[in-house]
Amino acid sequence: DASSMLASDMELYAHDPQPPPQNYKLPLPNLLTVAHSSPEHRWFTFPGMTRDEVLVFKTYDSVGEQPGNGVGIHTAFLDPGTAPDAPTRESIEARVVCFLEASGAKWQRGAEELAERPPMENVERLKFYRWLEDNESWTGPVGLTAKFTIPDEKVETFLDIMRENVAGTRNEPGMLQYDLVSNYDPAAAGEGVKVFWLLERFKRKQDLLTHVQSDHYKYCQERFLKDMGGHPLVQIGVYRIDPLEPKK
């Protein structure tokens, strides 16, 4: 019951199973929210469910932070009342993403709200991670340009996080360029936000993959979640550095 929990009960846990589960594509460690045990927590069980019954509960809500947004926690446990010869429990789990525009919720991309529905930012980032892991014949340098849109009140925090990331990345042997620059015309981004461009070049695709697996990159992602409430709004372009040359 989320109403029996406090924000101080919650903490981040870096889930990093080694070796990774079969067919697992997400970057590790995967940051999860877990809760400290407390005698104040209220729990509910649903024993004896039939195949015609469904239990629905929230695991995420973009409106506010857990547990104040009504998102509790769930777990499995040993039921002492289960008969020794009882059949093994079987169940089907499914995750559903709901966008509730009528209730006042807004479409989101990353941690920031937008007035119109865009492609989901986390899907775009997942495509980037999967592209990194795909095998292909290209062995030359690769580039990435990322456009960050940051609310004015979070700009200093964002820059502080990125300074640490830039410092660590520039020590990587496979790095050719790693620069964060501000938009040429600050007013072009619109009221209340600033735009920054992250310009990246690496000797090989493997060097870019090594970068996103580095400790300083992972720490940067942790600080986005802890200090900014989530990953900033970002649009990503990746490319081979194989420029078109004029005919001689």
C-alpha cells in the first residue's frame, strides 16, 4: 500500500546480474527502485486466484515521485499455509503503458513534459543501445550528436553532471571528440528551456560501446535520475564517419 510508505523508505538499486539473462538487451546495471523494510508498511495478498481473475497494479507514474504518486512495491513470499504437495504456481505477467490525457497527464519524453505526443525518448535510447550491440561490417570511426533540451531551473545541475562525464570520457583511448556546446541562438529553444548539443566521435563503434559501459557514464546516468528526476529530454543521431568526397 503506497499510502503506508515514506519517500525515505525508497532507494536506488543497481541490478547487474552476471552473466546477463539470455536475450537481455538493456544496458546493465539496470537502476531499480527498492524499499527498506518497515513495520509501518501495509501489505495485501490475493490467494486462490483463478484463471479468470486479473490483478492490476502500477509500477510507474509520471505524476510525482514514488510513493506519493500512488506507486507502491510488490514482492513474492513463502506462504506457510501452502500444502507440501500443492502444484507449482503458474502465472502470466504483462506490462502495459497507459497515456491518460483526459486526466490531466501530459505526454512525456524523458523526464520533461511536452504539450504534444512525441516518440517516447526511452524507446529512442534503447534503439541506440541495440544499434551499438549489433554486429556489422563497418570498422571505421563513428559519430553521435545528441540534442538535450533542459529546463532553465535544471541547467546548472545538468552542466555539473556533464562536466564529470566529459572529463572521464576525454581520457578514453578510443575518443576522438567529446564536446558539449550550447545552442547558437539561446532564444530559439523557446521560453523556459535551454538547448545543448553533445558532439561525439570515436575511433570505432566498439569504442562507443565501451564508453557507455564505463563507470563515469553509468555514474552520469545515476545522477540524472537522482539529481534531475530522470534522464533529460534528448534526441540522438548516430552515423558512420564516412564523408562524401568530391570527384577528382
